[in-house]
Amino acid sequence: MKRAYIYLLCMLFAVAGSLASICLGPGVPLSSATANRLFTLDDINTTLRAGGFRLLVFTGPPFQVLPELGGVSPQICWDTDTHDLLYIYIVPSVGDRIGAEYGSSVENNKLQTSFSSASLLPWFFPARNSLIVYVMPTQTPNLEQFKIQNQWLQSLRDIVFFRLNGGQVLVFRGESTSWRAEVIYRYYEHWISDSSGRLQYECWSNEDPQIFYQGTDLKKVVPIQVERRFDAPGENLSVIAETDKKGFADLGDGGFDGSGAALIRSSDTIEVTIQWNGKKESFSLRCSS
């Protein structure tokens, strides 16, 4: 079977407008006043416990691994379900956290090195002026424990994204004669005053694009190797993937991923052009949620 190739070009056109307001997800036990201020240790503990985490402050023997973040020592909590640990850092400002956490890089900074040297696997969850580090042993005891840890990790990820960072999710959809596409776009942004009253800004975004062939000659075009490219000011990325036998391709988390990337708004449009087997179709993706 001759392999078919698709070249998927997506261009993002930002529309000028006001920044989204800072808001916390539903069910957050914090007052609305916390939407534009720095977090305290009590804010973090209260939110995690309200999200179902059964945390106790660790009072056991001294830890060999107690890395500091910008000169700040963490509070260490352990979960009564998994017995895994959380290191919770509260620093003076958003800028202090970013500067300390990304002084070199997440992979090579002092925190990562300290945890790794003690055979611990850390997961980093930033939220304004706080950094939550979930720590588990690099060797999981058994499969059941591994499942519990994965569920716990996903719950923590959701709580930090929605409740602490006020994360938002936009879904862009569109279709042509032969293709339909969807981009799930997650983002948050903050304007937070530091102790001196100076505004500090932080944003983060991640997108998960998916395409699906809905033409009439499916058996003639699959599997399809996909090349996807996003172009925007200061950003470009190509991703190679392959459709399954049903013509579906999940292109994975990609695009403008990480802090500082230009944000997509609900009023923006993602333009898609797909070329395959000498054919070409273009269509737009618009926000549907």
C-alpha cells in the first residue's frame, strides 16, 4: 500500500482584547479575595484538603532531602492514602518563584538534582508564589499502589490547574469535506501584586490537537503520516504523527506549550490546511466552549 502523507498547517491569529479575569474553579474554599493576591501556606493546605487529599504535616525523623527554593525551606506533608510526600514552598512573590525554579532549567536545577540524588521522582506544580512538589520513590512497590499514585497525581494536577491557578479550557472545532479537527486548549494567566504592590504577570498554555479523516476512501489513505505545523509570532513547531486504521490521529500535547507563550482567546480562529494524496482542503476551527 502506498503511504499517504498529510501536511497540516495551522496558523493562529490573535485578536486584541482584554486579558481574562483571574478566577478560581468551582468549589474552591478560598474567598474571592484570593483571586488577585499571593497564596499563604494555609491557602494551599486548605485547598488540597478540600479536594480530597488527606494530608498530615510530617513530624517524623529529619529528612536527608530538604532542598530550598530561593532560600525558602518547604513544609513537608504526607498523604495517608499513598504515604507519598508533598513539599510545599511559599516564596515572597511570583517573580521569586519563577526566578528560583527556572534559574537554569527545571531539569537541571537544584531541586531536581536534590530529589533525584535521593532516588525520589519529583513532579512540579507551580501556582503563583507557591510550588508544590509531589515526591514518590523511583521504584513503585506494586501495580495497585502505582494505580493509586497515578490517580492521586491526576487529582493534584487538576486541583492546581483549576482551583489554584484558575485554569480555563477552550475547545476549538471545525471540519471540511474529508477532515474534522479539534484542539483542546488549556491555559491560565495571572496579574498578581507582590509585597511592594508591583504587578507581576505569568501565563501558561497547552494544546492537544486531534484530526479525523471522514472521507469516503479511508482504506486508500490509512495509515497516514501527519506533519503538523503551527506558525505564530516567535513560535513554530512541527510534529510528526500517524493515523490509526480509522483515520484518527491524536497529535499530542504540543503547539505553544509552557509559560510565556502567546495565549489563544475564545474569539480567535485556528486556520487548518491539510494536504494528502495530491489533495488539499482548508477550514477554520472556532471555539465551541
